[in-house]
Amino acid sequence: MAQTHTAVFVVDEARAMSEEIDTTIPVILVLVQGEPDTRPQLLLIDGLHRLYKAYREHKEVIPCYALTPEEERQCRL
């Protein structure tokens, strides 16, 4: 049976577009490994407002750190 996930997030648009948000600071992504023999999925874990601002400013590239599935598992609480 396939699982469905509902993403819940809120972007404060005024804050995201403010000078407080610096799109030169890398966002953090993790590659999450699901079932064996499937491709890992990308998950943004830090930088939603930076990503939103970069999108609104039509930036095609922003800096990021991408953690491997192994690093992601080590970071779990």
C-alpha cells in the first residue's frame, strides 16, 4: 500500500522577502532512503524562507549542503 504524506509548512512572505533573509547562506537538504532499491528522496530540512526568497527573485542556483542517507540517519533524534 502506498503511503501519502501531507506537507505542512508556512512561509511568512514579508519576513522571507526582508533583508533578514540571506539567500547566500546554504539551505540544507537530506537524501532520505525509503524502501531498499529505490532512489533516495530530497527533503529540505533548513532554509524554507531562503528558498522562497530565491524563487521570488528568480534565482536559478542557490548554495546548499546535501546530507547523504547515512549522514541523515546519524542526525535523527
